[in-house]
Amino acid sequence: MFKQFVNDVQPVVMEKFVEQAPPYVVHGMRTTVTNLLGTLPPSFFDVRITTIGENLQQLMYSVMLTGYM
């Protein structure tokens, strides 16, 4: 059921969620999904993450501001 939802959800749905939800909810959702993907056992899953330059730039800026670099 979850796999079917992931396959069927359109990018516009996620864009609307990000635009309309409070920032703390969006942050919580991103953190949850990131943690979920990051804890998948590599012996069973080949996790690949793609992004665009602007999003990567925002991530790196955040990493620098929070002191991770």
C-alpha cells in the first residue's frame, strides 16, 4: 500500500504540502523521511538521492550555519 502511494503521488502534491504546511511541519516531515532513508540496511536497499543545485546549496548553507562543517 505504501509503495503504491509513493509511486502514485505527483510532485505537485508535495509542492503544495511544502507551500501550505507550517514550516515546523515541513521540517519534521523532511527529518523523518531523511532518517528513515538513512537507516535502511545497505545490504537490502540501494538508496540514491538526487537533487538540484539550488537545493544542495541550501543544504550546504544549513550545514555550515549549524556547525556540522
